[in-house]
Amino acid sequence: QVQLVETGGGLVQAGGSLRLTCTASTRSEVVHAMGWFRQVPGKEREFVATRGRIVGSTNIAKSVKGRFTISRDNAQNTVYLQMNDLNPDDTATYYCAATTSQAILAPTVGSLYEYWGQGTQVTVSS
């Protein structure tokens, strides 16, 4: 069993920055890809970014590329999402996701993740 805890959400003005942190707690499982998705009420969940255990195994959504950066500390089972130049369209609940599968190094599809955090709200004011 893997438990995910997210921190770092909040309210920020357009153009500002936030950093989200997600830490995975496990008994013995090896966590492979850890990623971020976001969802706005009434809309489908959207992939944001993901990072595998292997350096270079990263995917970032086109909508945030150049503004968001994902990084990871394997020893701490922690993934970070640095969000810069935020705009109101980035307002959403952000969810951390993790998988113990090695089938795909950095999956962008939510159904490929077995574990999800509780979500953290990011609100960007104009």
C-alpha cells in the first residue's frame, strides 16, 4: 500500500509561483512513476506532469510546458511540481498520483496510476 500526501497549494496572483510537494509512504513497495493531474469541477481530470525513477523519464503537458517543472527525490519518494507564471486557467485541484508498475516509465494516463493523493487546491487570481 502506498499513501500520498500533497502540500503546497494556495492562492496566488497571476504571474506568481507555487511549488507542490508530494511524498509517498510505503512499507516495501517501490514507487516508480509519480505525477500530477488537475481537475476543475465539471471537467475531466487533466494530466500535468510526471516523472519516473529513471533520470530523463519525464512527461509534461503542452499546456504547462515552459512554466511548470517536475523534479524528484527518489531517496525520499518525493516529487515536486514547480509552477511559475501561473494564470487563472491553472486554477484547479491538483492531485498527486503514483504507480508501482514499471510497464511505462512516465505514464500520462490517469488510469495507469494505482494511488492518488487527497488533492490540494491551487487558485490563481487575475
